[in-house]
Amino acid sequence: MKKLLAVLLALAMIATLSCALADTTLKVAGWDITTTPYYTAIKEGFEASHPGVTIEWVDLASQDYNIKASTMLSGGDTTDLYCVKELSDMQNWAKEGLIVPMDEQIAAAGYDMSKYAGMDACYVSVTDGKQYALPFRADYWVLFYNKDLFDKAGMDYPTNDMTWDQYAQIARDIAAKTGAYGTHYHTWLSCVANWTVCDGVNTLADGEYSDLKYFYELYQGLEDEGICMSYDELKASGLHYSGAFAQGGIAMMPMGYWYASTLIGYIKDGTASMNWGIVSVPHLDGVAAGSSFGAPTGIAISAASANKDAAWEFASWMCSEDGAKAIAATGTRPAYVSDAVASVMASAEGFPADEGSKAALLPTAIALEWPLGEGVNEIKTVVNEEHSLIMTRELTIDEGIAEMEERAAEFIKK
């Protein structure tokens, strides 16, 4: 009898929710709606599985999104949900009571938060410790490699469990055997220094940068040996990483996963003609294989929404495996991590067919590229400025790190 009552209660709740959702239009704010395929995929997928609900995207220009969304929220606009572009915006919206926490709905639904590889923690308010958004996208970094060059060298392909020392030696070996560049570093800070945050402990805003020394020495050693293009050469030529790798003369390149769709497009239109694959980025000893860093994109519910139950239903679907599959089918990396989602991504036309590339779609953990907090933007400027001086050899590695620490100390809250 108790089981029967439980079933009847569950059915009643579903019926109640279905009635509540009938003939509901949800307005959802995002950016670049007309040029971003996954928005259409999300709308079509949700509406197909939730008859009677219509999703109406509110398109805000990308360059003005943060300001316009904040103005709409503070002005009481009744748009139901807002995509979260910057984590700092979500923190401010939560602090000001402009968006609502999701903890009760998450608990009631038994929502599995472990599928986000740690990215969900980015949307916990530093003010009250509550969850104010869920991630639906998560761009993280992988290692791209040119299979043709490895075949030419008679070398095994890179693996999903490889230390940075092993990676460096592979770069040297393949350069010696093929005459190609063993690896490539774009000019961004993230290409050289961000690997320190993959342990989930260190951050680039903690004011202590001795752990960066290993990666600067690794890079400068490879640069001195001619294993990669020099920083000065890249800055002078303005050569973009996308074109550099597509030319076929680079064996490996650490880069954000977003480059996969670019490379697929290059091969499709004839700009590039290579066999390629991806693996997890290398790791330090003591850091789990498959650990990476990245940045999420989330969804939050407005406090002014008149349809909060329906808004939760949409947000929870958008960020679930079903929503992730819809996003993945467009070639975009969703935040939700599972074998089923990886299979959808791997089935995209032009994606490498090998199991190693598919396995790289299942990261162990994704650390936040930059943490939240006061002074972070100022510290980011300091670290980038000193990074440039180290890369151009205007400062030694030790001098640059000392300057980072001295200058960053001014912005670290005591």
C-alpha cells in the first residue's frame, strides 16, 4: 500500500507540473543567438520533450551582454532565465538577490552534480554558499596532435596519461625524426602557465608563483632547442595558432577544445589536410590524468520570473545529459560529462575515430582558469604583464616570478 501511495503521489506531482507547464512561454536571455547553433538545438530539444512550453530566446549583443543583462535584472525585467557569461556577474546577481538559489530543487530532484567535473562549484555564491546557476557549457583544454607526423616518425601517438616531462621528450624526438616542430605554444599566458591550476589547489591569483617556474623552464628549453616557434617570432608575425597547426608542420599543440570544430571546418573546406587526434593534456606527477582547466557557461533563474517552476525544469534539462546531447550534436562541448555525451561528440562528422580521442572527451576534473574574488582582475593584469617580460627574456624566470609576487601582493586581501 505504501508503495502504491508513493507511486500515486509521484504521478500526481508529475501531473501538477505538466499542468503548470502547459501553455507556458519562457524567455531566456543569451548572446549571439542567431549565429550560435546550440541555442536552436536546446530550444527544439526541450520543446519536443515538454509539449506546451515555448522557449523564446532574448538576444543580447555579446559585447554588451554583461551590462544589458545586469540592467534588465536590476530593473525587474520579467525575462525568466539568464545565461551566465562571467562568473563575477553571477556572484553580483546572487548577492543582490536578482537570481534565485537552486539548492531545494536540486535536492528534491536528486540531481547528479558529479557529472560536471567540478564546474558546478563555480556557481556557488561566495556570500551564502548556495547554488545559483548550473553549467551547460565548459570549454576545457586538450592536446591536439598530427597523426601524419607521428606516422612519419614511426612513433606511438600521445596518450591520455602522459607527464609533462614525457610530452617534452616526445616533442624533441618527433622534431628530430621529421624536421617538424615538436609542439606549439600560442602567445597567451594560458598556454604556458595555466597548467599549475590543474591540481585544483593552486590558482593564478594566490600571489605565490614558484610553481610556474617548471613550466617556464620547460617552454624556454624547447624554444632554445628549436622544438617550437619562438615567442618573439609569433608576436612579430601575428601568426594565429589555428593557422599554424593547420599548416601541418606541428606535431602537438595544447589548446582549448573549441579548436576541434575549427579544425574540422578547415579540413572540410580544404584549408588543412591532415589526420589528427586529441588526448588529455599532460599532467604533473601527483596530479590525476585527465585533469585540465577551463571556463564554464551557466544558466540562472531570475528572481522576477513568474514561471520559476518551469524555469527550473528548463535549466535542469538544459544542463542534464539530454540537454548536453543536444548541445554536443552541434559540435559544442557541454558541461555535463558522460559516455553517452562523449559518444555524441565523437560521432560528429570529421571527429577522429580513435578511442583515445573519444576518451579525451571525458575529463577527470576541470579547474577554473581564474578564481573569483576581490583583486583578481588586477592580479590578472600583473601576471600577464610579467608573463610577457619572461617570454621575451627581458626578465629571467626568477626575476619575473619575483615581480609577479611583489606586485600581486598589493591586491591580495589580507
